[in-house]
Amino acid sequence: MAVQEARQGPDTGAHAGGCACGDCPHGAREGHRRAVAAFLSRRDEFAAGQGLPAAVAHSVSASRQWVSEELAQSAELVAERGRAEGQAWLARLWLRTTYTVWAAVLALLLTQSLTAVGAGWSDARTAGLLAALAVAGALTAASWFHRARGGALAPVIGEDNRLSTSRAVAAAWVLLVAYAVLVLAGRLAAASGPHERDTLISGLALERGAGVVTVLAVVCGIAVLVRRVVGLRVLGQRLQKIRAHRPRAADLLTDDSGRGAFADIQYVVISAVAVVFAAVRLARRPDQLPDLPWGLAVVVLVSAATYLAGKYAEGGRPVILSVVRSREAGDLDAPIRTGDDIEIRGAGFVPPGAQTADRLSRMVVRIGTVHVHVPLVPVTGGFSNPADALLTVPVPADVEPGRVEVQVVTAAGVETNRCTIDVTD
């Protein structure tokens, strides 16, 4: 349906496709959707061999270059629309996070009211509700001050504009512990007798909350360490990072390419289970920090260690394994000459998250002193070139005959090793 709308032509209404007001059908999301539909329609048209001008249709290399340039320009428009949509989405996100926070407070109030039927209202329920109001007020204020960066979610959005799994898990434990301390503070303020006050103060003793304190320290340390590890690996060209247009909830469970990551999934699942258990323990014993059993605490620590090991293991520098002359059916075996196509075989040419056409069009192959942009070769549903393990590029006439070095520069700006080839006249 989107492709059919794209073929019908652009809308001539009062709003342009890039409008970011968010209240009309021509907002940033609509502009991005139409740009994507137009690009997909044009890509599939070229893949079917249609739409080529007569001036380049007679030459395979000329038609490939023309198609690549046309798709690169269309992809840049799609990327621009995507960035506009991402900015508009972030600007509206702070309201959604605020509504979610206060909906959670309302749910807590309803739960306390229902459980108070028959048992009666207690000081613990009052302290829990006041603590929830304090946390919600703080999150609302943070959402307002960071409204251009996603509201309350701004601290858990990484430098690559994706939700950070380590920061999200650490934030969940921080909120739980802060809420527990506020509950104890509220009960301590309402305590009337010295014995009750002593009991509440002893609830903060280390032997009572050693498990939850240990988990809090480890997950916060993991969040800081992961940021350092990723930053150093990116600077050392051992990890390729591509910035996303906007954060998504799926970022907590997937890698940069959108595929499920075991290390992230197990860390989120086990941490969520432990947080729920600690919250239930707090509800049952509101006079002390949640006494997380050491068995469950060790499970969380093992999960955190697995997540950290996964961060150390992911990525890797792209590498060229070999460069050969591209040969079509019927061609004679021959050395590499200027004007021939060469196949660069290796691994890691397409970084995770760089499968879109605007990122693929940024790939460059350095042949001697000449920089050659990798042409986009469309096929139905995607591109056959460039690929993660194979690149096909022409050898320009500007390349001097003799021994020259070939090197690939990926969309993330990472350079591969150099491979030497012989170019003849």
C-alpha cells in the first residue's frame, strides 16, 4: 500500500513531508514513511531493469554507476526524513514517560486501596505512597529538563542514540533502592516510639540489605565499565558503531543490527525477575531494605559478568582476505586491468546497523591513491553489493599500472588491512 501511495505522487497539501508538528497526517512520521516508500519503489524498479535512461542503457558500468548515484541521493533523503522523525519522536517522548510514571503511581494507589480493604490503612501504605509521589515528581522534573532528549529516558540513551541495556538495568536498581529508602524515611518520620524508630534504623543495617547493595554496586559499575570498554574499542577500531535515528525499546534485547543478543536478553530477564522479587520483599517487609537472598544475588552477578564478557567479545575489525578479478560467464582468464571489476573478499565490511542504503553508499575502497565509492547494486528486496563479506568495485583508469594497495573504509570510518594487487596495462 505504501508503494502504491508513492507511485501516485506527492501530496500538494499545505504541509510538506518533513513537517514535524506531529498533529497532522503530514508530520515527520508521514514524511519518513513516504520517503521510504518512494525509495523502495525506485530500488525495485531499477532491480527489474526499468527506469534507465537511453544514454547509459548500452553500458553495464555506466548504468550501474548511474543507478548507484540515483539510489544514493534517494537514500540520503530517506535518512534526512528519518533524522527529522527521530527528533520529533524524542521531543514527544517526555510526555509519554511522564504519563507512564504517574500511571504507575495511580496503579500503586489502587493496589494499596484494594489490599487495605479489611486489613485497614497503615503507616507503611502512606509511606509507600508518599515515596512514590516523591520519585514520580523527581522523574517528572527530569523529564521536563531533558524533554529534548527523551525525558526521563535521557540517562539510559547511549551515545549511539540507542537504549543502553547496562544503564537501563542500573537505573531500575537505583530507582528500587531509592524508593525503599524513601519508604523507610517516611515510616521513620511517622514513628512515635523509640523502639519503632530503632527497628526502622536497624532495617538499614548492612547485614539486612547486603545482597541488594552488592547487586546495586555491581550493576552500576557494569554500566560505567561498559561505556568505557565500548568507547576504547571504537577508538581502537576494534568495534564499529553506527548512530541510530532514534532509540527503540527493542534496543534493550538486540544488537545494533536488530538481532536478538543472548547476553543482553539474559541480563534484562534475570535483572527484571530479581527487581520484582525485591519489590515484593519490600512490600512484605517495609521496615527494612529488601533482603535479597544471596542465591538470587549471585545469579544476578553471574548474569552481569556474562553481559560484560559479551561486550568484550562483540565486534572486531573488518579484514580483507583476498582480492581477485571479477569474472563473468564467458570471460577469458586474464590479469587485472584498469576498467575491470575486482572482488574484495573478507569479513566485517558492513557494520551492524549499516544495512540501509544511505550507510552502504558511504563505503569507499582505496585503490592506490584513488578513492572508489562502492556502487549500490539493487536486487528485489535489498542490495547484492556491497555485502558484509564481498565487495565489487571497478578499477578506475586513474590507477597507475603496477603493484597497488587495496583498502576498504567502512561506513563507520574503520579501515581494513591493506592487500596488494598487480594492475597491468
